[in-house]
Amino acid sequence: MPHALLSVRTVASRQQTEQKAKRLNKLVEMSTFVAVVDAGSLAAAARALGTSKSVVSTRLTALESRLKVALFRRDRELHVNDAGLRFYDHCVSILDDVANAEDGMQSTYAGFSGNLRIATPMVLGHRYLSPILTEFALAHPDLRLDIRASDDFVNPLDESFDLIIRAGRIPDGAVVAKPLIPNRHVLCASPDYLTRHGVPQHPVELRDHHGLFYSLSQNDRYWSLPVGDELQRFSIRSRLRSDSGFQLLDAAKAGLGITIMPTFLVADAIVAGELVVVLADYAPKGSTFSVIFKPSKRGSQRINALVDLLKARLGNPTIWDLAIDALKQ
């Protein structure tokens, strides 16, 4: 091979290597810049990135030198300026695209290995989802499940979760939401309470009863219930309010009052005769539990297999609603 041709190829190869390094450095600098803006300081960003404050400072200096634009106001504290805010939005968008590209590849080709982070409602998770997730983990020994069971709000766009299970309205945005199971609600009370206070035949009679309220979603002075095609408000005396479904279940079984509860929580007590459904014709409109994930995970074998297993085990109608309805026969 002629020496001149070899030199040209060597130079071209060196240039390609340098271009790749520059692209990598740009991503590192952008990630560092976003981390500093999010954390509010060099030290906090360094801790989040697992590096030193001097490394973070060097990356920012290199970034501003390359852009020939100052991104921060530097006084006693570090404050991002207008140019920095505009650049921050661009960086977040680019880094999201990179993350989505990686997620898409991992979801399609990783199979049943790696990490799968799931957010579930606390009560539904404790009572019904836990054994199903355990079954899924046993069937796929190379898959590591990280499960957060909480009733706190989880942002569907949170990068840290692969799959979210939640009830109610799905916010608009770049997410995929698939219906999982219906979420029925009933009014119920203990037989002892109904013996002492009577069984209401119409919601207007609730004004003479004690109510047990879920403080995260119910007003503690009245309930909104459907009468025909119209939603009406009915007063009821507050006896107890709590943000815990388990607390309301215990209070209802103890005879403290009438409560509105999801059927997945009260089904066992109803079947056992510890609670009785009242005002069945006026039960509040339920919602739907959905599985939510990012579009980049649409082809994930792991997520699709887990959703299929959840649907098979929970049923539709659900196993607990079938148990309640069987009492009517």
C-alpha cells in the first residue's frame, strides 16, 4: 500500500476518533450542566453525579468556552441566566431523546433481565398485586424488580419508573396508558351499625348517619352520589376521617359508620358478613386502574408479559367483584 494512502487513512481514522470524543464530551458537559441547574450548586451536582466539585467546574468552564456564552451569573451563589435557561431546555430535550433511544433498545432486546422499577398503589398492591409480582419475579430469575407501593402521586413521566399502576384520570402527555381493571366503589357499613341506626333507603337519609371519610379525596361534610343521570350532594355527619384505607376498613367493621370504599379493599369483609352494602343503586361512579409507561417502552417484552399476567390473575370482572356479586345470587 502506498505510504501516502496509508497516511490519508490514518489521518481520517484519527479525525473520526476525535469527532466521537467531541460528541461524547458534549453529552457529558450537557449532562453536567443540567445537573448543576437542577441541584442549584456545584457541590450538590457533584454529589448527584458521583464526582468532584472541581470536575464539575472544569466541565462547565469548557462548555461555556466552547459556546462562547456565559450560562450563569456568578456572585456569592451560582444562578443560571436567561441564556442558560434557554440552553437548559435544549439540553433536557436532547438528553431525553438519548434516554428514550436507549430505553427503546433495552425494552425490545433486553428480554427478561436487568432492572424493572414499578410503582403501585399501596392497598391494591398489598392485597392483590404483591403475590402476582412475586410470581413474576420467580418466573424470571435474571430480572430484578424494584417496587414502590405508595398512594403518593407518581409522575408518569418520571424517568425512574418503567411501569406505573394507578387509578383515575391519566394526565395528558407523552405516556402510554392501557386499562387494566375497573375500580368499583360501594357504600357499606357493619351489620351492628345498621341494626342500631337503620338501613338508609335513599341518599337523603344519610343526614341521619355517621360517615367515615377518606381525607385525600372526599369532602367530610357530604358525598356526591348519582341519582338517575344527575350527580347530587348529600349531607352526612363526620365520625372519622383518615388517609388510610385500612383505618377506614377497621372503623367500618367496628360499627363507627357508613363509608365509601373500593371493592378491592372491602370484598373480603363483605363476603365474611362483617360489612353490608347499602344504597347499591346510588353507588358512586368508579374509575379504572391503568398501566402507564413511556412510549419508548411500548415494545418491552418484560412490561407486556407483566401486564398480561396481571390481567390474567386479576380478571375482568375482577375476582373480588365476582365474589361480591355472587352474594346476590
